[in-house]
Amino acid sequence: MKIAVASGKGGTGKTLIATHLAWALARAGEPVTYVDADVEAPNGHLFLRPEIAEERPVSVAVPAMVRPTCAGCGDCARACAFHAMLAAKDRVIVLPELCHSCGLCLEICPERVLEERPRRLGVVCEGRAGPIRFLSGVLDVGEARATPLISALASSLSAEGTTIIDAPPGTSCPAMEAVRAADLVVLVTEPTPFGLHDFELAVQMCRALGKRAYAVLNRVGLGQTPMDEAFARHGTPLVASIGFDAAISAASAEGRMADESSETLKKGLLELLLRLGEDWQSLSPAVNP
């Protein structure tokens, strides 16, 4: 089973749930892989503290001129949907940060003066955190395209055991790419106006991708926004509630796992694991024929 832990907004406790899910499964003897797909700000390593054994660079192909000049027809610049090409009088200027590696400019160039060259985006780190297989993507500083790096992480997943994907926050392309690799999605939210608004966006994302979503309500008691009506309206079952607990904040600030010092977190994790296990037994023939 591949479980994506996602959220409509940052700061809801997504990494808290993802790391503790991986930790709880590993302690129960389950083969588990933790994947930190929040490549712009990965922080799962602060809690799981893995030993990294390998770093693999990830690159994408971008066009470059193979001759110093061209006819300056401008066909490539007009065809580029991402405005990554600027046509000058006798040459083309490529803006690699905007290029999406579609290859159209190479096909449309009448003089064939362009070729693809690799451009590094970041690295995939792999190691172990005790019994947990640990994968993390780290986007290079200044790079804007996180999706190819998340795709590289997804291609490294194993079919064995359980995979926990710590998705990027929000509902943009990186979050969608991480959720796309999962069988089930756990949406972590909080009882605040922002939590409600962004939870509904996240549900729409899951629906668009055809993914079954579950809700975990974190920091119960800190905010007063009613969430039950939204859960019912979207058909998203609430599978765990975690009360606001200063012990969780203290452990997180120190980079410690918080389940041993917080009963509400321990209870919420148990509720989540039991519900996902029950539903997976009934859903797996359809999800994994």
C-alpha cells in the first residue's frame, strides 16, 4: 500500500503524521519506506535521522544552440507555450528555468540548430533510518520545477511493504505529482478557517486524480471551526482526531518523535492505522487487481 499524507496548506502537521506512521509500522515489523516528496523544504530527516548512503542527481533536458548563429526565424519562440525561448536577430536565447522539456522547439526548428542538454534540478537521497527505507528529494537552490524531482522519487518506489509519501503542501503541480503515486491519501487538516478552506481544495485535487481520501483532524481544541459538515459533504471519512498538545510541539522543536510523550497522538495514530488497514483489505482487489 502506498499512502500519501497531504494537506491543503502548510503547517497542519503533515510531516508529523507521515513520520510517525512510518515509525509505527516499522516498530510493528512491517517493511516500510518513507518518502519525503516535499522537495522544496524536506524536513522528515530531522525526526527520522537517517544515514544517507547514496545521492543521485536528477536532471532534465533543455535546448541549447549547437551553432553560434541561426536564421532568426523565431518559430521556436512563437511555438513555446512557456515563453522559455527569446528570438534575436541571428540567435535564440534559452531561459532554462522556464523550459518544461517538451522538445517542441527542436522539432519545429527548420535549421536544426538546437539540441537537448541536461540541466540538474536536484538530488534524490537514499538511506535508512533504522528499519525504515528513507528516500528524500532535495531541489537545488533557485530551481522552480519540483515535479520532475518528485517523479524521480516515485520511480524509486518499491512494490514491497508500505510506502508513506510525505507530499508537498497545497494543491499545485508538485502536490499532485506526489499524490498521483499513491493508492490512498490521508489529508491532514485543522479546525480553523484556513484549514477548512484549504481542506476543500485538497479534496477536489484527490477527486480530480481519482484517489480515495481520508481526513485526520489535528490540533483539536486549538481552533473552533466546525469541520464535520465538510467531511460529510465531500464523503471524506474522519479517521483520527489529535488534540492540541504542547508535548507534541516541544518534541517537534527538539527533533524528537512525539508519540511516546503524547497520548492523543498515540491514540490518533492507532485509529488511523486500524481504519486504513480495514479499508485496504476491502479495497485492494480493486486498487491492485
